[in-house]
Amino acid sequence: MSGVADPVTAPVVTVVVIVYNDAARLPTAIRSVLDQSLRGVEIVVVDDASTDGSARVARRIAARHSDRVRVIELERNSGGCSTPRNTGIENARGAYVMFLDSDDTIERHACAVLYARARETGADFVSGRCVRVQVDDSGVESQWCPKLFEEPGIYEAVRDDPDLLNDTLSTNKIYRRDFLDRVSLRFAEGLHYEDLLFSAQAYLEARRIATIPDRVYNWTIVRRSTKKSITGRRSELQNFIDRVEVHRRVDQFLLSRGAWDLKLHKDVKFINHDLQLYVSDLRLRGAEYRREFLAVAQRYLTELDPSAFEECKPVHGIMAYLLLVGDTERAIVASDFAGRKGRRGRLLTDLVREDGRVYWCGEYLDTDLGRAQLDVTELGLHDVPLDEIELGNELRLMALTDGRVYLAGEVVNPLGRIEASGLTGALELFDMRHRHRNVRIPVDVCHGPRRVAWSIDADVTGLVRPFGIVDPSWGLRLWLDSGTQRIATRVTADRQYAGAELPARPRIGRGVGDHFETRLTEGGLLGLRVVARGAVSRTTTGVGRRVVGTRTGRRLFTGIVATERRLMALLRPSRGGNGTSRPEKSAPESPARSEPHGAATSTVRL
């Protein structure tokens, strides 16, 4: 372990920045601390034995700011965040301590507002607003635990508002250094999701807690990064095992303090949040992963307070109950419906009506617990308008040959509410970036009391002619029309249907791709993507990527994109009554409701 000499003047706040193989983003993180409006902020960078030059980058910055930046290099990689953070605490000189990960940033006034609130209230630690930012998806932002930060708060104990326990982050807070030392609070080493245990201990040990509504921390989410964070490795079973283990340690700590009420609160949060995160991804996992996941989940679910199944959100409780009885498939279906914030999710279950009550499914109703847990009458799914429900549409069969696609699937018919009279259907393939561009192909439909079966055999290669650069991704949507109903559904598929290929003929030529490949979203929605598979296409697309990487290439690419968009504007179907195209404020999620039903069953060649 080596470091740069301490500055002479003791700082007010120490920000501990931890880094492992993140040399590219580390300077931005450090700059966000150097630019703090509060004077007297020092930075302790702890490098966890990086191999990519992160320590060298940190030393170079420290040389330019020797009065504010110190670097500590660990000799061996610890495999997590705990050891670097604990090392930072031990080397902090400030009266207050904050934590920052190398791929995130803090707001310019973060230290100032947190420090001022800590001094004003005498709190052992103060929490501020954290915002998750998706840097590769148009900068979409979402608030972390937004209700906790609507206004300033002061709490003498966590029981004043148990929802504080939902904020398990350690990074959106400022801590009194003497508080951390007084209660010997450190991160548990050799354990992932260490924040959960650290935060629970901090909340119970603190003599006073304060919150502020100010935005202080920017949590960066990079969905397509090759360097996955701990939270981004949910595809690894060990990730779930680690999360369950840290929850067990939190349970042990809470029970050692006699905090049964807080354990119940934590158990509810585990079902609503932690468990849902993993079950929502199970559709994309293999059979072996599912079996092992179920075994781990069942063991821990038996350790929860039984009341948690009743007090959690209704469909989340159904999801947990189905796992408990070993029904992984139906648990995934419950997760699909439960996982949408602020609205109903995708309904893939066959509802059952018995004795005036509506149940999630017909199984497990032979016990009082099953009937109580699966009763969804109060959700109103039996009478809500069908166009306000995202009906599930499961792919059952797919065959690709010589450019033709054969698909067969089933749409959920909740309690037989889809009308059989005059029922027709059409499959729509639409450009994910420019949704006014679509192809609609008639399908054969067969009405049933629980499911509506559909099938299609079409020449997709001939019908869908992408440009290949600005429209590489295409989605699938099925429309069902009867005399009084019009229902849109997205096609859901299991992982076995991902990766299939059929020829593609882009308008620009095979230099921008020569095949469609079936892809699944994180939610299991089926789509197509233009890819390069042939020797010519692979060569030209590889050259194209290198060219686009140059300044001249970027200018050329920008020109091509602009030209293609003008061409697509010419192809855009007119929606005005006078034969002219109306400008759109935004790309519609679905075709205009004013279109005649017959428009959904016409084949359109692009």
C-alpha cells in the first residue's frame, strides 16, 4: 500500500473515491469533487489493484492537486467495494466522510448542502437525493426512493419512518467520522451488496438522522458496458446468492437488537424490490439457472416473516408465493405483471372466477393459503377495459427458412372477454426508431375461452426492406380486431427463440448488413435486428465502423443519416385529410385509433 503525503490543513469533508479498472471515467468522478463549492474538501482515491492504469491516472491528478488529492493503492484486488471504502475511512482526515464510485459523480453543491444540514441538525449522517442516469439511453433519469426526499426531514430514530430502510445506498450520504468510529461502523469485507448491511447498521446506531431534498449523487447506469458492476451481474447466480446472504446478515443484526418490526419492513422490501429484480430476468435464463435460483429463493423465503407475503404489493406477493410452492413459470408471469412502475404490466396468466371471486390462476386453490394469496378480485382485472391492459402474447412456435417466417402464438383471453364475432388479426413489424414505418401482415386467428391462437407464414425478407443504418431494430406487435374491440399486444418469447437468423436485403445494400437476427429485450419481447454475417458484409461493416471512428467519417455518417431520414420522411404515410403529411410531435406508440380496422390487416411493402 502506498500513498501521497497528507496535506497540512485538516479538511472539513473527505470524499473517498474507490476505483478498479476504470481509468477512463475516474477523472470525471474526481473532477466532480474538485469542483465542489464547499471549501476544505479532500479526496482520497483508493485503487483496488487495478491493471488498466487507473492508479497512474489518479497519481497524475494528485500531482496537480497535491493539497487536495491523495492516492492509496491496494496491493491485492479485494473483489468488492468494502475494503477500498474501509481503507478510505481509515485514511480520511475530514470531520465528515462521503463515498463516491469511479463511474459516478456528485453534484457541485453536494458537500456544501449535506455538511450544512449535518451541522444544523447535529445528525450522525445526512441523506440526499440520488438520481440514476442512463448514459447510453438518451440520458433517461430516475429518482432513487423519491418519496424520502420530497422535503427536509429530521428523525431521532429510524422507527420514526421505517421507509428510511429502503434507502440502502451509502453513497448519497455524509457521515460524521466520529460516529463511524464510535459505533465501529465499517463495511463487511468479502461480501457483495455491502451497502445493505452497512446502511441497516447506520440507521439503527444513529442518534439522529436527517434528509434533504437536494440532488447530491448521480448514479451512472451503462447498460451496454462490457465492464459490469455488481448490480449489473444479475445473470450470474452467485449474484443472487450474495444478495440473499447479505439479507440474512441484516436479519441477524435486526433480530439481535429486537427489531422484529423493522425486519418485517425489510422482508416486504425484499419481495417488492430485490426478489422482483431477479425474477423479472428469469425468462432469459436457462433451465439449470432456474432450478438453482428456485432452490436459493425457496430457502430464504421460508425465513421471512409470514406477514410479509400479505403486506407486500399484491402481485409481488403472488410471485413470492408461487416461488415458495416451486412454480417458477407462473412466478415469472406474476413478475411480468408486477414489474411496471405506476401502471399494470403484461398479463400472461389465465384468470379464474369462483364463487364471485377472481383468482390469479386455477392452481393451488385447494388450500386456504393459496386462495388468500391468489385472490386478485380487488385489482379489478375482471372488468377493466381490455385496451387498458397489456395482454400477454406468448410465442409457441417459430420456423425460419429461405426468407420466410412461420410464427404461432397465443394471446391471453382474460375470463373470455375478447369477442369471437368478426375477430381478425394482423402482425405488425415496426421500426423501433421511427415507429410510423411498419409492415402489417394478416394472421390466422382461432378464438378460445382462455387463449386466442394465431399463426402467420410470410416472406419477411421481401416485405421488410430496412435502410440498415438508422433502422437496425424492428419490433413485433399483434393487433386483434372485432366489431367493438381493438387490442394491441407485444410478442413475448423465451430465450430458445433468440439468435435465429433469416436473410435481409437492406435498401443501401449488403454492405450495412445481410441478415435479420431474432433478439429479446430484458423483458422478453421478441424483435429483429439487422446484422452482418456474410464475408462481404462483415468486411464492409468493419471498415465502416473504423471510418465512422474518424472525424471525417463522422461527418460523412452524419450526412448519410440526414439523407436517409429525408428519404424516410418521403415514405411516411400521409395522416392528413388533404393528402399531405402532418408533422408529428413524437413517434406514436401505436397506429392512430382513427384508422379503419381494415388498415391493420393489409400487407404493406417497405
